[in-house]
Amino acid sequence: MIVAALLCSCGSKRSPSPFDRSAKEQLVWFDLPEIQENGELIVLTEYGPDTYFEWRGEHFGRQYMLADAYARSIGTSMRVEVGRTVEELQKRMATGDGDIIIYNVPDSLRSEENVYLKGDTIIEGWAVSKRSPELAANLQAWIEENNQNLVALSTLQIRTSNGRRYTPRRKVAAPIRNLARGEISVHDHLFKRYGRSLGWDWKLLAAQAYQESAFDHEAVSFMGAMGLMQLMPSTARSVGVRMDHVFVPEHNVRGAARLISLLKEHYSDIHNESERINFVLAAYNAGAGHVDDARRLAKKYGKDPNRWLGNVDGFVLRMAQPRFYNQPEVQHGYFRGQETHDYVNSIRSRWEEYRRKVKS
């Protein structure tokens, strides 16, 4: 790659492509034909529960999912660019940095330079520049054509690579299968094997599995997490679990153990093992990016970024508030911190219960 770069630098300079958006001076304004030729639709939005957010390495938000459906309908991929305010979004579109604003812009903040599109109550103020009339007309036609189907298009559809479709479900088992025999679940042999490989008490791994799936190896969440340890599709792929194996307990727990091992390494700067467990659990639930954001905020406000209780956990709880997730230290935006806060506390509490009651 380095050699190729040097060869390119020694040759004659190539004229910038009219479809290269990184060029300092754009040669054309992007309308629908140029977007389709380029193969990428750039959408501008703000972080938020309805617009766009990250969770466990995946991207969510009703507006995001609708924009993705539209991009696929015109044969392009989609790239998301996040701004902090509506004014910033509109300024960036005015300079050609994006194609569509997928945020329901209120009437009081609308610009005369844009066309604002409307469907049912889900889409009430998406914006397209008046310089892109074909895109605006095509998008409005798509909204009208799919107006009765927008809720379905913005609802997660869970499919595996073999074509099977799964609906969200979870069958709850007892938290302790047989106290007299010291059995927490039918999967104890897996928790013991992979707990040893991690240097974790197997009962901690069991407590996490119960929090994730209540020991249902076919569980599917409303966000698309699957199996005993609730692996997201992208996470499963990253830790070597094939989608046709994701509901097999052995593969699912092995993949989870690999993820936990990576997170332990990520938080190797936290030397207290008990504290590191808190951060690993939080990152398993929310993604390391969100936890790292909370650590940066904790440091900014004079708290210890290496301690969970009374320090970082307080900023995790604030990560659903715009005045916190819009701060420059926050690189991954909005997330539901209450869920992550409760996740860590619940697992620690159940782990303590297992240690107290289960003697094997």
C-alpha cells in the first residue's frame, strides 16, 4: 500500500472527479443521478432515541432505519454524519456536505433554502436542498408510496444468514436450577470452561447469562441480540460466530468469552480487578465507546474515571440527556444509560447470590 501511494504521488496529478466529495471545490451539486452514480447517500442527523444511536456496535433509530430503506430503494449505501444542532445540520447541507436531513425539523427552524418532506407522524420535517429537486421529488414519492408501511420499515427485522426469521422472544428459566445439586443452569459446563479461560468465576459468567437471556439459548431481543449471551450480528461475526451457529450455546458462549477477553484488554489500564469487571460488563451491554465517553466526562467533572460506583456510573446515567451527550468529550452520542447502570448492578447482585448459595 505504501509503495502504491508513492507511485501515485510521483505520477501526474489526476483531475478531481466530479463525484469526489472530499475535493476542496465541488464541480457539481449532488442531485439524485449523481448520488446514484456515486453509490452513497449522505444523511445528516442528530443523536437521539428516535433519530440515530449506537448500541453494541449496531446502529438504530426509526429515522435512521427509514433513511436506510430509502437508500436501498435507490440502489445506494448510506453514510451518517451527526451534528449537534439543527442549525449545524442545515449549514452542512447548504455547503454540500450531505444530501438529506433525517431529523423532523420544527417549523420555527426551517430554512428557505430547503424543501421539507412529510409522511405520517414518523416523518414530519425531513429536509432536502432546493438545489436537489430530483432527490426531493423522488424522496417525497417514496414517502407517499410507503406511507402506510413506515412503521414496519422502521421496525427491526431479524434474519440469519440461512434465511430464517426470528421474532423477539425470551423464555424465562429459574435463576437457580437445582440448589441441592449446586446447579445454576443446564449450561454450567460452558460457564465453567469459558470462565476458566477468562480468569473469571464461572458464577459471574452464569449471572451475566441470566441477565442477558434468562438461560434461553434461543432468546432474541427487540434490538436483534441473539442467543444465550445475546450477541449482536456484527459482534458475532467479529468474534468468529457464524450466524447459523449463533443459537448454539457452545458457539454463543465461546463468542461472548472472546468479546469479554477483548474488553478486559481494552480496560487493562484499570488495575483493580473488581473495578475492571464493572467496566467490562458495562461495555458488553452498551459498547465500549459509550463507556469510554462516560469515563471522559467523569474525568472532566473531577471524578475518578477508573472507579464505577459513585464516579463513572453517574455519567452513564446522564448519557440520555442532550446537555451531556452533546458535549465534545462524547464521541458516540446518545444511549440509554439507565439500562447499562442497572445491568451492572443486577449482575453483581446475582453473582453475589450465586456465590453465597451455590457451593459447587
